[in-house]
Amino acid sequence: MAFNRSNVAYDLTLFEEEEEYELEKAGSQKNIVYDIKEERKKRAKAKVNPLTVLLSAAVSALVIVAVAAIVHGQAQLTELNQQISDAQGQLTELESYYTQLQMKVENKLGPSVVEEYAKNTLGMSKAESYQKEFISLSKGDKAEVAGDEKKNLLERLSDALSQIWAEE
């Protein structure tokens, strides 16, 4: 049987002439003629409406543009997030450097360092109580507020006239 040379791999029924088959419906008196050619014509590709093709192309283009815009927006968002992350890292570094510099300045110009420099290098000492002199103000301080210099020309003229009438 292994040597049987039948054409099993090929379906030759496609090339045979087509026949009309009669089918009977169960419970029906009429015979229905089934035509294979007509059935193939029905299944054949329908004509394509150009308006449908145009509409489909427009919708496809719109979807492609929308997807491209979303992808582009996500790319920009990722890039900006990376820039923010880099800037925050740089800010942290600079704040650390600023703290180091403040500590160095504090070590060089702190009150204890200044006092030690004054004693050792300049030969100075703290003032004693007999060296201190207190001043008392009997009348107290007075403060005068200067006139507002942002006055316009009419305000200055009215002030000058009011001073002239007040002097008389």
C-alpha cells in the first residue's frame, strides 16, 4: 500500500465540471436546486466603494498621526524627566559643596579664631571693667522723617503755597 500512486496530495475536483445538485429540505415538498457557480459568484469579492476606501484611509492616517503624537510626547516627557533628574543631582552636589565652604569659612572666621588672632598676633586683650565708659542720653534721640520725594509737580507747588501762607 505504500507504493500506491494516488494523487492524494492534489485536489483534482477543482478542475472537474460542476454539476447541479438537488437537495431536499426535510419536511418540504419543493426540490431546491443548488448551483455551485452561483454560490461562487456570491462569495466572490464584492466591488469596493471608493468612498469607503477613502474613509478607511483617512481614519488610518488619523490613527497613525495620533499614535505618532503620543510616542513623540512620551519621548519628550522622558527627556525632560532625565533633565530634571540631572539638575536635581547637580543641585544636591552644589548644596553639599556650599555646606563644605560654609564650614571652612566658619573655621577660619569664627569668634574663637578671631579672638585667638587678636591675642597672639595683635597683642590685644579683652577690655576690663574700669576701661569701660557708659554714656547716658538725657534728652533721648529724635528722629525726623524726610519729606516724600516722590511727589509730582502739583503736589510740590501746593506744599510750597501752604508753607508761605503758614509763615504769614
